[in-house]
Amino acid sequence: MLRRHRQIKMQIQQLLDALLFAASFWFAWVLRANPDVITTLRLNPVSPFDAYYWLYLLLIPTGPLVLEAQGFYDRPLLCPRRSTIWLLFKGCLFTTIGLIMALFFLRLELARSVAVLFGINSFFLIFLKEEVVRLGLKSKFAQSQIERRFILVGTEEETAEMRKELKARPEAGLVVLAEVDLNHTSIEAMTNMLHEHSVNGVILNAKHNYFQQVEAAIRTCELEGVEVWLVADFFKTQISRPSFDDFHGRPVLVFSSTPQASWQSVLKQVLDFMVALVVVVSFSWAFALVAMLIKLNSPGPVLFRQKRCGVNGQPFTIFKFRTMETNAEQRKHELAAMNEMSGPVFKMKNDPRITPIGRILRKYSIDEVPQFFNVLRGEMSLVGPRPLPVDEVKRFDDLAHRRRLSVKPGLTCLWQISGRNDLSDFRDWVRLDLEYIDNWSLWLDLKIMWRTVPVVLIGSGAR
């Protein structure tokens, strides 16, 4: 099924689930506010529902977003029930936990039993909806409505592979009525098949067909009013994900190996800015205290500034609390033989250039805190590959390592929660960065941030 069709169906599902989350919260409040329940369990009465309108409206978009982050909408509609139950359970559980945490931190007087009842209600209501949808899809009426008739065009190997893929996805409702090889069949013969089978569309594999014949086939279908799906897998890519777009009205096939623009990426930018702003405003007094300790401990500036590589290698100035002597950069070549990290990166466990207060700042990553200003300036993100100095990037001996520069650098990433500076092979560092890029989601960012907190507080692996 085409992506636009899947997106429309997903948006319909999300709208229905948002309404069910809203109904679940209201029903949970009704159950809790019921006088009979209060009398039986001896519970304190709850406030009128009007007091929770803003929280109620917040849950409506949040619930479907959490389900989407769990992959609930990516599964086939007729997938095994255990998959639906597990993904739905996790989504409702995380939404409920988020609601309870919001009640705790915002000091709201809503009874926690309402949040628990909300989680239970939302699970059963959405699961009931899924069962109704499953039952409807299996009906003859639904099958007749979603069924679409197609002709496959391509070589024998291509059409056999496509037929196998379509057979594995019966919920898509695509039925193959005929197969055509343009290298051995005329356009006129294909046109007769369009008339004979009254098809809804043509799936055209153009990889091993002459482009002149492909153009003629598309023009024929255009005149007939028949939709054509051109399978544009002309080039085999290892990493890049192709997408179709238009450039001032001209069709363009885009090959990209980085996360595409989406609402998740927009939310990531908003989250970066808001968290950085809160940290800078809330802990400005701590910044002043650390600055004073640095000044008292060793002569020199409070902040260390260095050129680092940002997105696609664009240099920017990174800010850190100074943890070394002022001549640290000049002495770096003297310690090159003691480098404990393979590759172009320099890491040393007992670096003599580090000041006494600097060791404490490094152990708990306090020296990295000024980088929240880099986040505010849009040069860094909360989560992303750590930015490397420009001179170290120039020494990359494998061009594949530069792909870690394809996204905005961050304060923390997978390597920081997978051993932190204990990693001694630069290739392992890059592997974790690329794993993050290839599997990026907003949910992954949140998990990394959550797991970074104990690593920083304990100070494990710091140098």
C-alpha cells in the first residue's frame, strides 16, 4: 500500500484513539466520582470535572503519540492479537505513568485512582475498537470495498517477487489479474488487458525495461485514466532511504540516509530549546558558583572555547567549563603517544593537564553544562553524536565515519550510556552513533536522556 494511503488510515486510527482516550479519562472520573463507589471504598470525593479540562485536552493528542512511538500504527491491521495487546499495553502504561508523574510534579489534587482507571479503560476501549476493525476487515462487504485490481508489468523475476510481496499483505486488498513483460509484449496488448480486466491500476517495474516502452506504457495508462505505480528501484542503496518529492513541479527521487523531516523532528527541536532554556534559567546560580571555583583553583578563563564540527562538518564554537591548564592544547602533542583511544580521537585516563577541580567537573559531566547555550543557539541538540574537534575530523581514515556528521551533534548519545569513555575503539563509537541515526525516533531520544541521568550522577566511565 502506498505511503499516503497508510498515512490516511493511520490518521483516522489516531483520531479514533484520541476520542477513546478522552472517553476513557471522562469515564474514569465518573467511576471515581460515583457516590456509591466512594461510600463502599471510603474514598475522598474528587473535584468537579471542570477543574481537569486542560489536563483532559492534553491527553487527547498525547495518547496517540505514545502509541505511535511504540509502533502501534506500523503493524498490519490483521497482525496476531498478542502483538496488538503488547504494543497497546505498553502505550497505555506509559501514558498512565506520564499522567501520574504530571499529577505529582504539578501538585494536582486529582486522585491517582482516576489515572489508574484511565489506563485500564483506555486499554480495553482501544482493544475493543481493534477487534471491531478486525471483524469488519474480514467481512465480505469490507473485502469488496477495499479490493483493487492490478496488472503487474516487468520481467518474470520482478513480477514474481512483487506477487509474493502482495500475497504476504492480504490486508492491502491488492489483487493481481495479469502480468506483462514489456520487453516481449506490445503496448497494444497491454492496453487490451486494461480493457479486458477492468483494472484499477498498473504496478510497473522499470528496472529491466526499456525507458521508451515504460514512457509509452505510462502515457497509455494516462489516456485510459488508469493509475500507475512506478517501482523506482533503479539503484540499490545500502543505507539511503529513497523518497519521492517535487522540485518546483519536477518529480525528484530523493536518497537520504538521515531521519526525514517530520512532526517528531519538529518536537525534537522544541524539546531541545525548552529544556535548554529551563536549565540555563534555573541553574544560573550554579554556573556562577562553578565559575568562581574554577577561578580560585587555577588562573585563566572560566570557559573553554573550541572549534567543533557540527552538521555536515560545519564548524561552530563549543562552550565548556575549563577543566585543564590554559596551555593544554599546546601540550597535546607531547601526550600523543599515551592516547588510549584508537583512531583520530584523543582520550587519556590520567591526563596531567587536568586541574584538581577539573577532575570533579569531568567526573560528573558538569564541564559540559555550558553546551546548553549551544543548544539554545541551534548548534547542538540534547541527543546526538558528540561533536569532535575540527582537526580530529580531518584525520578520519574512513569516509563512512563522516556520516555521523549528518545530524546535529548532541550533549549525549548511545555511546554515553553504553560504556561512556570506557570505549577504546573509535569504530565502536562510530557504530553506536550510526545505530542512533539509523533508528532515530523521539522516543529513542527520551530513553537516552532518561538513561543518561544515572550515568552522569554516578560518574561512571568519566575521564
